[in-house]
Amino acid sequence: MTGSGRRSARSRIKSSTDDDDDGGDDSIRRTRQPNLKSLRDRSKRRHSSIGIFNIDLKIMLGVSVFALLIIFFLIQHLVKPAKELQRPRVVTPFPGPKLMDLPQFQGEHKESLYWGTYRPHVYLGIRARTPRSLVSGLMWIGVKDGRYHMRHVCQDSDELSTYGWTQHNGRDFGHQVLVDQDLKLGTSFLKSKSEDSGYGGDWAVRIDVQSENSEQNEEIQRNGHLFFYLANEDGGTLSLGGSTLDISENSLLASGTLADVGGWQLHLVSKDSLEVHYSGFRTPHIHNLSELVQQNLAAQIRKFGQLQLSDSTEDFPNILVFQISARIPFKTDIVFVSGTRGDKARVEERVSSLTGTALTHQLQDRQMKFDAKFEQCFKVADKLEPESTIVGKAVIANMLGGIGYFYGQSKISYPRDFSNKDRDNFIAYWPAELYTAVPSRPFFPRGFLWDEGFHQLLIWRWDIHICLDILGHWLDLMNIDGWIPREQILGSEALSKVPEEFVLQHPTNGNPPTLFLVVHDLLHGIEKNKFAPAERNEITSFFEHAFVRLEAWFQWFNTTQSGIQSFVFCGCSTPLMGGGGRE
């Protein structure tokens, strides 16, 4: 094998010189010279190939890095969205424009509803229609069987003989009466808008404290203790008006800044002799505020034997509580002014316009307008006795005064085919807001889908704009399948009022679609010319945009809740329609 290989090589050399003469040194030299040249050429070609290879290697490295970048980009922008698409349909929003983005719900309409008594679960609570709001509220110390009890959250165990709105227009005015044993409280709420006001305007609260039994002589009955508070849900620090609060010298209680309204101030004005104390807290939650206040009072009683707040604050407080104490009877006005820009004289004028005699006249004016609108809407003066008319006014007032604003995420039970990697028993709905009436302030101070249909049969007759706003909020909660969670438990305050076993919402459960009763009512009203032209146009525009959601909702009912016969649905007592509802 080796020998033949060598012979073959020689044969190749020889064949390359077939044109030369046989033998001779010249022939050999002529043969060798070209071979040396060929070797030099080959060497050059080898060096040239190595250079080209080096250049190719740089290009290849560059291309490889570029390819890796492209792969990384694809992973981030294609693979990640693909994973997101794997989330259950139940928490996927309906693929359509939100109704609350319609022009009719923007501008003046939206601003006019910015502040309100939108915390129906407390006896008196004010907030804005925004996810992170400045909220305020009232507590007081009630006395039962010779013992002190803190009142704040509406609950039957407080055994108030009376509480509720006697007048409320749903927008800028309300009056409420609360009777707690021998203590009678009257609370009035009023909104005002001046050219200097920030977004949403200013508001005032009047608290009138009276005794139901003037013959009581005990000290425990002769002094009243109110607690009015401000809390910033966004966590921003609230500034105290001063280390000592003497409202006879300075009415300023607190101040701060909000993104929506700009600078703001809270003032306390009264002609009675008041004693004011305070305490500041730093906490991310306000649903346990009652406990914080009671703990502060208990510590003061143990140390000093006095029922008063500590006149101290934690660092950077986002909650300020003001204790207002006086001999009963007494009256006090609390004013929130927005858009303050350092013009002290102008701020004082605005505070003066919302306190004292000026506030009294405005409240009387709103009361007369409420009575006139009640008659205009329901025309019952010739049909009902005066006592029945008072009841009717209380009904509409409590319906409107029970409207609340909520923000948060519903907890939805996991679909059977969904992998639960987080080991929770729920998946969160998307963050959402809800503006709605509530069925019951002490028991159900949150949104219930089928109750809302009945609520709106009354509310649209009072204020069609509020009605459409509420309908829009509910329909915007619809998911891609046309399902709307039947009970809305949004935010920590709402969650604190619900037993854990009733928190989860089940995608298989529905409530009777009572909102269609409102749809029918409004369309019938248009046919009968019950609305002014501008109102008719707004209703028509709303339903043109809402139709796709209403149709999806109908289809969801017709496919998931259908009975044996066409257009016959499962009864409310079955698991499909009941699902742990209110009994």
C-alpha cells in the first residue's frame, strides 16, 4: 500500500513533464524550478486563507451577537405576552371601549361628582371618586349602661334608635339624624364651588349635638366627644395646623397637597367653647382606625386618667384625628377648602362663606330645593298624607346617601383547569372602580349586581345622569365571556365587612339580570317623551355604546344559566344562580 502510493506520486510528477525530453539535468532543473514556485504560491495562498479566516471569524462573532440580541428581543416581546395570554378568561376584560370613557361622563359631570358621602359603611364618611383619595369621617363616644362605646362603623350592635338621611340629593347636599341613647346628632353635608376652588370644589360638614334627655346630670352625659379625621390613602403626609390647637385664635386644623385639587386646608369653626386634641398615625390602612383611636385613648386614661387624645403624632402621619369635646348642646362647622395658593385673606373669606350663618342659609336653601324636586319627580302631595311623604323623602334620601365609591380587585375562585402555582385559592380580577348604591349600610355596604337594577328604577327618576354613571361602572366590570361578578368587594374597607367564606366570586354564579329592567324603563321613557332633549340624546348615546356589552351579558345568561326550555333560566335557589348570596 505504501509503495504503490509512492509510485503513484511519482507518476503524477512525471505526467506533469510529459512535454520535456527524456532524462538530462536540464530537464530535471526545469522540472524542479516550477515546483519551487508552486510552493511559494501555495504558501502565499495559505497565508491569504488565514487572513480571510480571521476576517470571517470577526464577522461571524458579530452576526452571532446580533442574533442573540434578536432572540432576546423575541423572548421579551413575544414569549412573555404569550404567557400572559395563558391567564384564565375569567380575569380577561371585555374587549371593547369602556363606557366610563364616554364624553358624557367627563368634564363638568365628572367634577360635579368628585367629592361626596361615598363611604356608606360609616355613619358619616366623605371621599373623592378617585382610587387614592383623601378620606374623612366622624366618630363619637356613646354611652350605654354607664360605659363608653366608640361609634364609627354602621352596625346594629350599636343599638342606635335612629340613623339615616332625611334629605340627600346625591350630589352636593345631605342631612342626617342619628340618635344614640340620650345623644342626638344632626350631620349636614354641603359642597360649594368658587372660582378659587381646586378640582371638585370645597365642602363643609355641620355637626349639631343635642341631648335627648335634659334631666341627666351625670358628667358622663353632660359632655360630648366627637372625633373627626382625615386620612390620605396615598400615604402622603398630612400637616398639622399647630402643635397646640386653639380654634379661638386659629381655625386651621390641617393642610396638605393633592395631585387633583392642589393645596388644601381643613378648618374648624364654632361659636361654642370647644376643647380640641389630636393624634396622628402612620399606617397603610384605615379600616382599623377605630381601634387605633381607642388604643390611644386607653393609654391616656391609664397614664393621666383623662379621656383625650395624646396631642402627639407619629413621624410623617397620613392620618390625623381631631377630638372635639364640649358641654352638650354644641354645634361645630368643619370646612375643607381646595386650591389654596397662599392668599390667607381669600381663604378666610371662603371659610367664612361655609360656616356660621352663611352655611345655615345655604343648608336651608338646599333643603327647600330637595323638597321641591321630590314633588316634581314623584308628584305625591295630593296622594299621600304628610307622614307618608316624610317616609318617601327618607327613602330617596337614603338611596342617594347610600351611594358609594369603591376601588380594588375582586377575588375570583380558580377555574378547575387552571394551575394554582401561588397556592392561593383565588385569582385577582383586574383593578377596577365602582360607583354604586348599596343594599344596606350596616350589613351589605358594597355593590350587589341584582340589587342595583332595583336601585336604578328609583334613582333614574331623580337624576338620570347619576343613573347612567352607575350603569356604566357596572357594565365596565364585564369580562371577555360576558360575566360580571355578582358581589363587588373592592378595597380593604369593604373586605373588612365580609366573612372570609363569602369573599370569593364564582364564575359559574349569576344573579337575575335586573339591569335590563332599567334599560326597558329608560327606553320606554324615551318613547313617552319623559326626558328633555339633551337627556334623551345622552341616554341614546349611552345605549348605542353599551349595546355590545348588554348583548354579551345576555348571551352569557342564555348559555350558562339556561333552563330546560328556551329563554327559561335556572332559579335563584340553584347553585348556578345562588352561590352564597344574601339570605
